[in-house]
Amino acid sequence: MREFFHTKSQSQYNWNNEIREFVEIPAMGEYVALSTDAEDYHLVQFVVHTPFPCDCDAEVYAVAVNYMEARRKAFGDESR
């Protein structure tokens, strides 16, 4: 599925916009890795499904998060 991905860091004002392809549309609250770099995780905060004729199946807005902080929140002390 094709998604119009809008990403940014916490401190960034403007969104980076690009077309991405995933097997399924990411859901709100999910973490998405946009590269093989472990530091590049984004938290999906907003999804707009587009069930009408256009170039994408959805628009996804995601904000960069710290990989280690996300793991620590998910698993507690075990991920250290």
C-alpha cells in the first residue's frame, strides 16, 4: 500500500513529505522504522485513510522518537 508520509523531529516545525510503501497502513500509536538505522524510529500520531481515487491509500503523520527511550518505555529496565 502507498502512503503519503509526513515526518518530523520533535523540534522541527516543517514536515518532511514523501511517498512510502508498506504492506499495510500503519496505525496510530505504532512505531515505524523508515531506515535500517536503529535511531530512526517514528511514532505514528495521525492517519487519514483515502478511500477515493488518488495516488495514495493513506496519509500518515509521524514524529521521530529516540529508539532507546521507546524501548525503555515498552520494556522497562530489561532493555538496558
